[in-house]
Amino acid sequence: MRAINAMRLSGLEVLPLVEGGKGIGATNGRSAGAWAAAGGIGTFSGVNADSFDPTGKPIPQTYRGKTRGERHEELIDYAIRGGITQARIAHETASGRGRVHVNILWEMGGAERVLKGIMEGAKGLIHGITCGAGMPYRLAELAAQYKAFAYPIVSSARAFSALWKRAYHKYSDWLGGVVYEDPWLAGGHNGLSNSEDPRKPESPYPRVVALRKTMNSFGLVNTPIVMAGGVWYLREWENWIDNPELGPICFQFGTRPLLTQESPIPEAWKQRLLTLDEGDILLQRFSPTGFYSSAVRNDFVKELEQRSHRQVAYTAEQLGEHTAELAIGARGRIVFVTPEDKIRAEAWMAEGFTQAMRTPDSTLVFVTPDKALEIRRDQADCMGCLSHCLFSNWAANETGTTGKAADPRSFCIQKTLQDIVHQGGTENNLMFAGHGAYRFARDPFYSNGFIPTVRQLIQRLLTGD
């Protein structure tokens, strides 16, 4: 195994090993601080992070506002206070070693306001900002403003080229690195473009070579690329280390740090990770962001699959093949479907899926009365956690709406991610994970249910395993 040498990142010589930031509560100040203390770059999630009461218990993020706009303001306040809290914990835990980064999703509601609030309240404690889930053009300026290094997340050379030409060339001194996140292997939200087939994964090597060539053309020869998604054993990436075609390379670990002593996820989640089989992670498009995302195919995801399967196209009047009348709703309103779809719909209704819910695509999905009630309640309770939400039709604009109907085929992402990280069940919540998570069950490092500390994990990584 070729040696992993220290590299200058975010202003300090550190191990080129990065903790992936992940989302709500899946990384926090304690885990990020421990990663930094071990000599690498720790990343805490700045997405609605926890703050604590005087007894040390997380403060529940409950919303009292009567309107979405009012609840959105509450959400931003929670996010800023939580981010500052986690930054302080990370700083204290790191004890001056390594680097501490914050991870922000550009498509989250109020992302810019949240980031500014965290950076203002935690001045000097955060060395870098990692940002993806969208095109974070403004990140370059914000990072420079707070003298932190920017690490935009991209999945193609083309995406970085757009970022550089529009904004980042103005703030090149504060570009700490470029994170290449493999859209087929990474956990959470993925950057697949419309031209890429989710069923046909591409090798990351030529894509990263293309990214390096693009960066070199902009004079960024010495700017590191952070490889994220699918990284488990470093020995499998040995030909990437000190490779002149790739230039300086770091490795980001998102899934493996979930199973550490310092990881904040509940014990039930950790134990579930130890039981996964290959193929248990599904790349799907149910997220209200509109992005593809990778998560464990548990009961929660299976219900979403089944919900979308129970779907037919309809028209308000007879049109083309839509010649069959179908009565829906308590009043038996008539819509028109194909004769074949009428048979299917009536069979679903006979099974108890009696509620037909309209989608923005002129289709009907059939769910139980209880599920329909849950969907409508979650849509009504929206607090604007995304800049644009397909599920609730919230948008952070003057009208407060996307202009499209709310989509019952999706779900409230804030609700389920808050629940699973705060002792909620692992079967009935969204459970993000990278596609290599099945390796927990096969890796001898985790035999007999062993859960390492962050320091033990990093020592293991440095051996190549």
C-alpha cells in the first residue's frame, strides 16, 4: 500500500482524509472534532443541526408559526443556533489539530442566510465550507468574506467549469479544493444530469481526469480534488495516489464514519448498517428536491415505490384513449382513464387504496385513507426546509410557491430525517447510505459487531484497509 502523505488543506498540513458532511444530524461537532483531532478534516452538518438545553438534551425543532413563512423563519433560527453550537463543539474536540469544515446544501431553505449566521457566530472556528445539492455560485464570495476555504461539490468537469467561469475565478485564493462526488455510488443526494443513465454507472477515473484537465486549464494545477463516493479501502485507490494525471487527491468517507463511537446516529441505525446486503441501497428519485438520491431500500422506500406503482394517467374529459369513466373521491367525481387503467385502479381501491391523489403530471396515485391524511398533514405543516419543494410546493420566492401542485409521490424530508437521527425507526424513515454500505457486513474490521472510535478508523484507513 502506497503511503498517504500529509497535504496542505484549508491552511494546514493534514492527512488527505475527509469526513463526509452528510445531512441532518448524521455528522455533528463531536464526530467532526474527533476526525480533525486524528489529523484529518472533520465535517459537521450545517443542515438544521442540533442545539442543546442546559441539561445537554437536544432542543426539539417544533414549529409554532401559523404560516409557512413564519415557520421558515423559525427553521432558519434553529439552523443558525445549531450550526454555531456544533462548530464550537468541533473546535473544542479538535484541540487545535486537523481542520473543521461545515457542510451546507445549497438547495436547503435559506441556505445563504444560515451559512452567514453560522459563520458570523462561529468566527475563526470553521476552516472550510463544503457545499453541494445545487450550483453554489455564491459560495465562493461567502467563503472569501469569512476567510474560509470553499469546497464545491460537483459530479462533472462541466459543472465545475460553470462555477469557475461565473464566480470562483474571482476568489481563487479561497478555493480549497473541488469535491468530485460519484453520482452512482455516493449516499444521499446525487448529481446525475439528465444525459446520464442512473442504471449505467460510469467509472470515476476518466471523469476525474476530465475534471483535472479542466482545473489545469484554469491554472488550478495544485488545487486538490476530493474523491467522494464509493471509497472504502484505500488500497483499492492506490493508483490514484501520487498519480500525475490526477494531481493532488484527497479521499472523502461518508458511509464508514457512520459506524464509529463518535457518530451521532442512533444505535439502531448503526446495528442496521451491519446487516445490509449488496443491492440494499437504492438509487431513486422520490426526494422532494428533484435530485436522485441513494438510501437503504427499507419499508419507507418500498412504500414510495409501491405508491408510484399505483398510478394512472387521467383527463377531465374523454380524450384519446381515455374513454373509461372512473369515479374518485367522496363525491364520486368522474375522470377519464384508459379501460386497462380503470381495471387496475378499481383493483387497488378494492384492496383499500381508496384515496386517489392528483399529481402535477396529470396522474392519480392511490393510497389508503390514513396515508392520504398523513400526506396532506405533512404538506400543510411545511416549514420551507428546501428552496424548492416538490412535495409541498413551497418555494423561497415572493409567492412562496413553485407554481405547481404539491406532489403526493414524494415526502417531507425534514420530518423523516429529524426522526431517524433522533431515535426514530430505521424501517419507516429515509435512511441515507452510500452503495458500499453492504461492506460493513463483509469487512473483518467490523466482525462481532465491533464499532471503532474515529481514531481507530483513521488508523485502519492508513493501512489501506
